[in-house]
Amino acid sequence: MIIDVHTHIFNCRFLPIDGILKIWFRLVGIPDEVAEAVAAIINAGTDDCSGRPLSKVQGQIDTRFTELEDRDALIEILWQQTPPETFAALPVLRAWTRFAVGGKGKKVAKAKFFALFYEAVRGRPVDLFETPEEFLKWLILMTRCEARIFRILRRAYPAATLFVHHMMDMDNYYPGSSHYPFVTDQLSRIRDLVTANASRLLAFVAFDPKREEWNEILNAALDAGYTGVKFYPPNGYRPSEDPDPVVRDRTRKFFSWCVGRHVPIFTHCTPHGFEAYKGSGLLSDPVNWRPVLRANPSLKVCFAHAGGTAFWFGHTEDEGYAYGERVVELCRRYPNVYCEVGYLDEILTPDGPRQFRATLEAILAAPGNERLADRIMYGTDWHMIFRLSDHKRYLAAFGEAFDSPILRRIRDRFFSGNAIRYLGLSPS
């Protein structure tokens, strides 16, 4: 049995994509109208799972775009799948004025479309997407219906038994809004997808301390079948000592609520991430969880990415190295603290499995650290890891890492046993 405890299957309509692109593009001086136009095009071209017939190019996308490395070919896919009426939308018309392409007709519109997306890829966050092609592939994937995204995920990792999807609630932190409202649309769409894939998919609802009705939202979600709650500090809030007294009070009550209902929390834990503003990823520092766990020692929480690549692959000079050290400390100290290994991309390098194995074996050999064997779990952070051309090797690479006399003894715990306990599932 293999459980992937860290996946995302939402599409761009679940995100304030206009606000996200504005934040990214402003960092390199790209005007807001470009972000608004790209968001309008992406939202308009997104399949809504309604069952309506797809265009020929949309029907081919699942197999075509993942192998493409040519920027123009990827932009061509976006052009072909965009409904023509989108180009009459005000944000797109405003953006058109930036590009000096004379004349009229489809040929001119296409030239402006390509110019728009060449501008857009300049604004990609390089810590998330190293190349324009990676960014474009992510945008294309994000135009797929969530059910199709889940099918793409399953095809990428056919050996995995169960996937856990984590929602995001980001509208209060970006200068934009999601096409699908979080409470009225997103929760029901994901609930229906989980119901349709009951033996293969679980979901964590997102917590937002800026929502006054957070308690009602989370109770309703758990009663509807959600398994846990996603906590995302890079949105701009802290688990403890937040400067906003309202956020402080709501997060304190939230943690007590989780203890009372035995609800697992899943929190981001690297110095970076989908940052609402530059540096907001630093709010994920595990040190901010020490007061929370002192006040709630039985709290069940998993630190995503296990602190990040730096610790697990020996980059001692990196600011993220200390995050991994602190995660190990918290796993050792508290009975319900876990971690998972999503998006540790160096595992895919030729020496990656050996390096990870050496780090984990050294940790387990240290006095008091044997408890980590019961806390560390497998995860991918798909679809963010989708940007890597060899992401389909991720599971096999960790299989190689655990192929040693020491780690073979805890292999089943890593790939499923610890997750079963964390998720509160019944052992099969």
C-alpha cells in the first residue's frame, strides 16, 4: 500500500489567479492589466467538469503538452483552447493596447496573444518555475477540470493506492478573487470528487483565520467527509504570536477545536512557497509552532516538505537547513507531530536517493530520534512537482532510498503505516 499524503488537484478557478499573477508580475514591473488578461484567458479556457464536449485540442492536451519543450507550441495550445469571445473581455482589451501590432483579424489577435504570453512568462517566480516552459505547462494543467487533473495524477503514479488533496483558501490575501467561491462552490466540488473516488482520494479543507465563520465552515466540511485541515502560513499569517489580535485569537481557538475533534493539521514548512508577499514563506518556520504545541501537546500536525531540501541533502549554508532540524526536534518531542517529503526535488538527481538515505539513517541513529521512523511519511506535492520533467520517477526514487538494511525495516511505515495513523484510518 502506498499513500501520497500531499497532492493538489484544484485548477485555476479555485485560486485568485488574477491576484496571484499580479503579485508575481509586479516584482518585475509588468502592469496589472497583463495579469488580468492572462487570468481572464486562463479562467475562460478552463474545463468546468460539466461534461460539455471538448475541442479537439483540449481532448489532446492530457497527452500532448506534458512532453512539449517548445515555448511557442505551448502558447499555441493556450491560444487554441481559449473561447473566441474571451478576447472581447475588458481586461484582455486593455492588455492588447500594450502591444503594437497593426491591422485587424485573427492573425493580428494571435500575434498579440503570443506577445501577451511572452510578457507573462517574464513574470514567473523563478523559485517556483525555472523556465518559461515550466510555467506554461503549469498554466495549461491548471485549465483542466479537477476530475481530469486527478486522472492525470493517477496515471503519473499508478502504484499509489490513496491520494490526499489539500485545498487552499487564498482570496483574503491577494488583490483578486477565485472564480469558484470557496464556501459555496469549492467545498462541494471537492466533496463530490472525493465521493466519486471514495477508495482513492481524501481531502483536507483549508483554514483561513480572516474568515469570521471559520468554525462553521470547518465543522460543515468535516461533517461532509473532509479528513483534516490545511494551514498555510505563506498566505501571511502565523500559527502563534501573529501581530493581528483577531488572527491570534482565531488560530488559538482553531487549535483547541482540532484537539477537541481529533482533526489532523497539514502545514507548509519551507522558507518559501506560494508567497502572498515577498518573505511570507518565512512565517512557516517550525519555531512558530513551539508555543502552539506547548499549549496543545496532543495536537496532530504534519510539517509538509519536512523542512525542505536543504536539510535532507546537506546544504548547511541554506536558511532552510534549520527548518529540517526543528521538524525532527518536534517529531521527537511531541506524540502526534509528523512530517512528509513532498517536493524534495534533489531526490531525482543521480545521487539523490543515496544522500537522502544517508541523512535519514544518521538521524535515526542519534539517541532519541528513533521516534522519527513512526512519523515520516511519503508525499509528492503534486501538481507543483509536475513542473519537473522527470517527476514520474519520484516514487521510484524514494523506493530506492529506502532499499537498505536499515530503512527496509521502516519502509512500510514510511509509505503507508504512518499515514494511516496520522489520517485516523482503519488499518486494512
